[in-house]
Amino acid sequence: MKKPELLSPGGDLRKVKAAFLFGADACYAGLKGFSLRDTDEMGLRDIARANELAAKSGKKLYVCMNGFISEEELPSAGKSIKALNSIGPAAIIVSDTGLVEYLRGLTDIPLHLSTQANITNSMAIKALSRLGAKRFCLARELSLAQIKSIRKNTAAELEVFIHGGMCISYSGRCLLSSYFLGRSANKGACANSCRWKYSLVEEKRQGEYLPVLEDEKGSYIMSSRDLCLLEELPALIKAGLDSFKIEGRGKSEYYVSSVTAVYREALDRFYAGIFHTGDLLAELQKVTNRGYTTAFFREPSQDTVNSERRLEPSDWIYCGSVESARGNRVRIKVKNNIEAGDTLEIVSPGFKITRLKVVEMTSASGGAVAKAVNNTCIYLRTSYNIAGQIPAGGTVRRLLKGPEAGAGRYDS
């Protein structure tokens, strides 16, 4: 039984490093100007650095050029490909079939088809294989039975999404953002219009807003829950797929670290013959989400849309990353306030979670710190020697307390 690749998102170099540190076999990152996340993509220099990091780690970097390309953009795409040829990433992810044809004569870098290409059957794979595509990320609208049928009818590499945000539109091809704001989701500028709260207005009663759902919780009629196939991993592994993909290039370093750690642990448990998910599911609840769904995996789910709220609140908030740990002191780069008395958890690679109470904080010079704020570095003192137990790169989160708890604090 083949062991599938775990593929994590990398919106910038920090996220790429986090993905590899927490167990991803490969990472995908957007090339500036050509991916579907125009605020979370990298220039050629950072792509080169990420690829060097992948090579040193014995892992792979895939570069996303998965936006839909206009005729006038083809020459620019060609120039970018020439630069990528010298960098040598493991693959280029594309959606546009015209770009597949165009790139075939410009590069020997393997081409992977994005879920945006809407691959729903083996004949599409056969046709695109003739154009030079090597791997195919299947549409998220497919059931397990359909995935297994495609696997039976093709020897091509197959990839599926196992976790993360979903568009309410078919295979992510959405026009809402373009219609409302002139920002094309198919060019990487999605405004997440499907997450907005909507009301109805009757033609002759302008200004009278009628709730779509008469419920005090709201009317988020197009906001899909997040995909979570953690408990379905055994079925997916047995289906013989090549890569399991986590969505989230636009999400935080904390999200990348935590979710990658969960799925790395789940896969390792499966192959060790001890697959169980209770603690892993609890961990996923500590990461901001829109509620979880298996969507179309078994059969169309009635709970795919979260009509009550845009996001599910978490009891925890990301507050920093570990820079070093020596003796009984941990140096933390702070991203959200930390105060004396706070309860923290440090999530380290290997799905190791260390809980501690903040008793004493000091600055680099040794002065006492009562409250650590964003973009500062502080030292936490622990009651025991933690050298070697907490590696650099671990993420730090804080348990919400008092008015904060349940007040709608989110970190995605």
C-alpha cells in the first residue's frame, strides 16, 4: 500500500518553513502575479529560497501558477517559466489548459493540474496527460466511490484535498467577488463575498432588509464549512492516492503548523497500526474554522453550509513562536499579547504539546516584563529544564480568559 505525500500550503517563506518543520513532505507556494492568492504569493527570489529549503530538507516545492491566463499575459508567463527552469522546483501547478499547452514547449518541470481545472473523470485525465500533465488534483465535489473509480481507470498521479476552506461555487470558479467589487477570484483577488451576511430586499420596499433566515444568529447562506477528512484517511489511503493536500496559503503560520502536525501524526499512526483521532480532532478545534464537514466524500452533506456564523470561535489564540529553549527559559517571538498568569501551549513537531503557566517573563536584558506585546521578544521561565524538549519553530498559543472567551476572537 503506497504511502501518500502530505502536501501543505506555503503563502510565504515562514509558512513554507513551518510546513516542512511540522511534517509536510511537500509544500505549494504561489508565484507572484500568477497564483490564486494575490496577497499570499512569492517573488522569484523567495521561491528560490523556498526551493533551497526543500532540497536541504529532502522535501519538495511546487509552484502555483494556477490563475486563469489572459492572452496578453502569456509572454510574461513564459518569462517566469524561464526563471523557474533555473530554480528547478519539483512541479508547477496550473489550471488553465492553454497554459499547459504553452508551457509544454518551455519547460521540463512536471506540470500538476489544480482542482480549479475541475477534473471529475478519467477521460479528462487522459486528454490532459497527452498535453503533458503529470498529476491531477481531483475536484472537491467527488465522492469516495467516484475517486476510487477514477483511480481504477488511470495510472496517473492523483491528489485530493483533505482539509481546509471550500468555495461555495463549483471547483472554486466563482464570480461573486468580480460582480460586487471587480476583484476576480480567478485572478487571485477573491474578497470572500460568499462569507458575507446577506438579506433580501423586495423590489418595492427598498431599504427594508428581510433576513434570509429568521434567526438571531444570522444568515450566512453561502459560507461553506471547512473540509475535514481526518477520519476518512484510512479509506483514502486504501484508494491508492498519491498526495493529500491541505488548503490554506492565505492562512496563518499557526494554522499551517497545527494542521500539518495533525495530519502528519494521523498518517504515521495509520502506518503504525494505531490509527485513532480523538485527540487530533480536538487539536483541529483549537485552530479557527468555519465548522467542519466531509462535504461530498460519502454523499452530499446537509451540513456543508454554516448559516449561523462566518467562523467558529476557538478557546485559543496564536500568540507567538519559539526562537530557542535553553535550561529553564524559552525565548518567544510574540505575535499576540502574553501576560503573567496566562496558560500557554507550545506545539512542537512530532505532535508534542507542552502546557505551561506564565509565572515570570523577562526581556533580553533581564528586566521583568508584565505584559508582552506584538513583535517583541521575551523569555519565559519554566519550573524545569526544557533544553532539547522544545525545538525552535514551535508555535505558541494562549488560552482565552475572562471577557475574551466567547467574544469572537479568531486566528485563521
